[in-house]
Amino acid sequence: MAFSSLRSLMGASSGGRAPARGVFGGGNTGSVSNVIDYITISSFGDASNFGDLSVARSVPAATSNGTTDRGVFGGGSTGSVSNVIDYITISSFGDASNFGDLSVARDALAATSNGTRDQGVFGGGYTGSITNVIDYITISSFGDASYFGDLTVSRRYVSATSNGTTDRGVFGGGNTGSASNVIDYITISSTGDASNFGDLTVSREGPGATSNGTTDRGVFGGGWDDSAGRHNVIDYITISSTGNASNFGDLSVARHYLSATSNGTTDRGVFGGGNDGTDDDIIDYITISSFGDASNFGDLTVARDALAATSDA
């Protein structure tokens, strides 16, 4: 997730930026998927087809450089772990192209960025064993990822978000061998190991995470743990202030291995896909600054779990 700011878009009648576009890529439909869908986050309705990833895969991670308009999808599983990073121009429909490679091939990782400050980070995942590795890239420049540092705890099925150009990234939940409640934080522009931020209200793997950017609230929704099964819980944190998460509300349907993104400071978060016993096409939405339960937004083009999401906000 990245922050939202004003920009000029040639041909827009208002002279301001176009409404933020969210994209959902990859996943598992019973087999690995290369589908990328898109929505206009401010407008309810079903998703439409955007294009395809260069390689079909489940459990990738995605982020963007916000209004600078490049999205990246890294890692995942093609049947074996992948190091592929793809990129798209979020405002332009079409298939993804190769960007470079992660430092370590892995799936079930998480990604976030500091928005137009242009650094993306990929953390955690599974290489054949659970890892704590964090990589970084410059999103506007093609090339392979470099080593950034380590998470405090090795885990997979982790999620991540940030407060955009304010430069803090957080990684929440995951699986360390059992479901985790750990939240770590990093300063995205400064390489180094993550530090402990606090705990989620419920230990879980496979939640979706997003934020309202520089407005500074992060949310974590859904997930799974072996004792309680699927969760509908949405937690929130103030990203600039360390501490434990608090309850925000509930998803419309309890599910795990979902994805999330937002339109930044415009304040709408969306949670797409997941698994509630079968693969879901559900998209829910919340107003991130207002507590409460999620409501139905529309449907993905293809029901799937283990997908990734980002936006140009």
C-alpha cells in the first residue's frame, strides 16, 4: 500500500488525479492463476480483467510506488517457489512484464513500500523452510532485489502495509510453525533488521493488510489459526506508534488467504478473494478511519485465494 497525493492526469476533466485503481493478481483457483483484475476503489461494482502475470502463481506479494503508477508482484508458487518480480503500469491495462528477481525464491511472503519515495520491500515467506529475509527494490528501476535485513521472527503467510511516504512499514501475522500475532516494523528507506511493534488481537496466518497511507491507520483482516479456524476479525493500528492492535470490526465473511489494498488518504480499504471453505470472489470494503464491519463491494472476475493486491494510491 502506498499513500495518495494530487497529481495531474492529462485528459481528466477536473484537471486532478484519476480515481485510484486497485489490482488483484495471481492466486489459486484450484490451480495457479495468472489473472490480474482491477477495480476503481471509490466506485462499488465487480472487478474487470486487467491482463495477466508473466507467470501463473499463487501466494505472491504486491506493492506499488503509489501515484507514480508502477505496481510489482514478487515471488509466489508455480508448483515450486518462484523468485520472479513482474511489473505493471496500474493506470494502463495489459500483461505484466519481467522486472527482475528476488534475492531468494519464495512464496507466502508480504510486500509494502514508501509510496512515491519509490522503495519496495518483500518480507518473510517460504523457501523450502520458513524465512525472515527482507529484500528491497527501487520500484521505478528494473533489476534484481537486494538484501534489506531480517524480520524479528521467521514466518510465512505474513501480511504488510505502510504509512506511505511517512516511511514506516509493518509486517503482521503469519505462520512460524503455528499462527503468529507478531507485528514488526521497519523504516523503509533505511536497510536493517525489523523491530517489534506489538501484537495482533488474534494470532493468525494469511490475513490481508492495507492502510490509509499518511493518515496513518493500518488494518489487518481475516486469517486462519489451527484452534479457531477462519477469522472475520479486522484489527487496526496507528502505524507511527508502536503498540498492540485493537478491534476494528468484522469482514462480511470469515476467510483466510485474502488480499487487501486501498485508495490511500481517500480512506477506503478493500479486501478481495480468500477462502471460506471454497475459493471466494468476494470484495469487501471499509472506511479505514471509521470503525465498523465491512460491506460488500462487488466480485472478482475469478474466485480465488492466495492472491496479492496493490493500488496506484
